Amino acid sequence: MPLYDFVDNNTGERFTKMMKISEKPEYLKNNPHVESIILSAPRLVSGFNGIKNDSGWKENMSRIAEAHPNSAHAEKIGGRSSTKAKVAGLAKKHGYGKSGKYNMDL
């Protein structure tokens, strides 16, 4: 269930409520002094730590890692193929790093 951020226009108080997507318009209609604000993307509450990490999420993270094989994200997720990892290792060995400086010592 998503968490939404609101502000009470009478008091200026900001608060967060957990409700279904379908409940939000009704809540705003019943509370005209409350306005919805966007402080961040809607957060989902599910599971033990508040974030649902299902197979779809992991698949998206892997695709992002594959699209950016030299990123820290790719190293963290391990989304690089073995061939890409070997190429990156050889590039690093020969001085082709992220900094754009090249080792020309042969």
C-alpha cells in the first residue's frame, strides 16, 4: 500500500498517510483543508523492511546493471556477464578507467 504526503493548510503540518490509491481522492474530498504534496515518489509498504523486492524488481535492476556495465551498480548487483567482466578487468589492467586517463606505457 502506498504512503502519501499531505499538508494541512490550516496548521501547516506535514504528515504521511498509508492508503489505497483508490482512497486518496475520497480522502482529499472529505478533507478540503488538506492538500496532497509530492516530496518523493510514492513509497510502497509491504514485507518486513517496507520495500517489496520481488523478481520483477530484481530483473529491472539486472537490466540497468547490464546497460551500465562499468558502474558501481553493476558491480553491486553483479549484472555483468562474464565476458563483460573480463573486458572490464582487461581495460582496468591496461589503464582504461572511468577517469578518461589512459596509460600509454607499453
